Amino acid sequence: MRDGWRFKARGPALTLVLAVATAIVLGGCTARSPEAGSPSPGSSAGAGGVKVSKIAVITPEKANDFGWNQQGVEGAAAAAASVGAACIVQDGAGYGDITPILNQLAGDNPQLMLAWASGYNTVAPQVAQQTGIATVVIGAGSDAANTPGLVNDLETDAQGGAYLAGILAARTTMTGTVAIVVSAEDENWTKMSGGFIGGARSVTPGIRILYVQIGQAGYADAAGGKRVTASAIAGGADVIFGMGDGSSFGMMQAVETEPPPAGADKVWFIDVIGDKSSLDKKGIYLSSVVWDFTAIDEKAISEVEAGTFGRATYRLDLDNGIKLLRSRFIPAEVWDEIETARQGILDGSIEVPLTTTGKEVKAYLGSGK
């Protein structure tokens, strides 16, 4: 978390308020009725355009995870600061019924709400309808989820960044074997797996790529992450592309502690979503496909103010927030190659493969293309 952020306990989670560069703690923030200043039920916060002076984001887990939750909070805070708005953060809300928390946040009268988990996609639109607060939902998967003035879906297309990570892995490996380690069969992970394979093969068509999975839902299984990553290293992989949320800490631990395979003098780790380089004490953190939501959150704010919110799905991709982290371990000539490939993806001269299921990833691996 960034320095200077101040916290105040509130219910089951924490509340954080930022306005530009100044941290403000709200006292006594409780749910307010429409008569106390909330938008009236059924009104459309963005329909006619409204000045955004306050946004709110609710995350299922703590916003210090160096991953999904932290990136969501940091993007919201940066976007709010860009327009001089306050940002209320309710983290650690869990995955159950968050209706009471959403109603409590609505009582603070934000003009924009970010419901930062796909598990919120049923209740968040319902609360938006009741409160009239424009709300961003995550991964609803259909334009039908969008409601003008009220609800806007956000999808992630990180396969382009993973393609660049594949180039980096292929240029880094000394054994000719790299590995994709995933915590579950998650569409984000399968999209990125296909991109990574395509990028690696663009450099070395015959590169050996292992694909291992912790389990059905091993997102927080650090021990499982360590176990399967160790098996990949034992199988010859000296570059690990790890996708796992909390389990990625176990993946990193295996990279730090397992003996390198024959032909390599060390094992490298390429991360996703956040930036854990500050935690790297062994010099193994090669890069990360970072998801920066600032630009999309700024777009949401501008659309609320223009009265155009809820008309088209937001997509996080290489053009507006997906980027490959440049660490001190990446040689200049390799980074130049990565930058050239990035431009090729953006101008359409490089086509990034799209795999949306584990079955498609395995078929693509087996194709050798």
C-alpha cells in the first residue's frame, strides 16, 4: 500500500478515503436514507451527467495483497485523485451477501461505485437500481449486463501482455523449458496462457512449455503453489509464469529455494496483475504482467460526468492498462524486442492467440504452432 494512507475500522473491513494527495478519515460513516442525501431510488446517477466528487470501491479481500484487490484500490485512488475526488475503500468484504455494505457505502453519496469481484455481479446491479449510483461490475461477460446510467461491465484481456512475457521467457531460459503455473482453470489465466505460449513460440518455435495447475480453485493455496512449481522446476523449467493470486507467494518461494534444473544457474519468476518486486530478496523476480485500472476508472468517471455511463463494456488490454514490468534483470536488447512486439500487437501486425478454456490451452500446446 502507498505511504500516507490512513485507515479507520468500519464493520467487517476497512474504510479509506483519499482526496487528491490528502488522506481523509471519515468518521461515523453509516448507511443514509435517500432523505439524508442519497440519490433517490431508481434515479440514474449518470443519465444526465453529474460531477464526480466521490467514488467508492469494495473489494472481497484486503487491499494489500500485491494483486487483484490492491490493483483495484490503487487504480480507483489514482483515478479519483486525477479529478480531485475522494475515494472510499471498503476492503476485506468477503464473497457473501454484500448488500448491507453496498447500502452503507451508498449512504456516503458516491457518484460512482466499483464492485470489485465477479461474485458481486448479481447484488451490485440490484443496489444500483435502488440507489441510482453508477456501478462498475467485473466480468459479467455480456453487453446485456450494461444499463445506461447505472451499470457498466469491465472485462480483462491480458493475453497481449502475456505474449510479451512469453517473449521474455524464451529469451531468458537456459534450459529451453519454461512453465505456466496456474491456481485454477480461470478464464483470465487461460487467456494469458495462450498469449504466453504464442509469444514464447514466436522466438523459439520448438520451446518446451509445461502447463501445471494447483487444483479446481487453488487461488489462495500457497503450499499448493510451491508444490506444483517445484515439480515444474524438477521437470526442467527455469522460467516460471505464475498465475495464482495468494498462491503465487508459494510459487515465488519455490523459485527462490528449489535447486535450478540442469543447464541453468537460477530460476526466474514472471508474475501477473500486481508488482511484488519489492518482496524479492533473492533476485528472481524477472517481470510481471501488470494490470493497471487507472485509465479505465478515469473513463468511468468521465462517462458518469458526461451522462454516457453504462453504454459499452470496458476492456482492460494492452492499449489501456496491461503492461509488462521492466525489471533491472531484463537486458536492453530484449526489452527493445518486447517493445517492438507490443507495437505490433497494437497495430494488428501481430495476432495474439485467444484460448478461453484449459482444454483450448492444452490443444494449443499440443499443436506446436
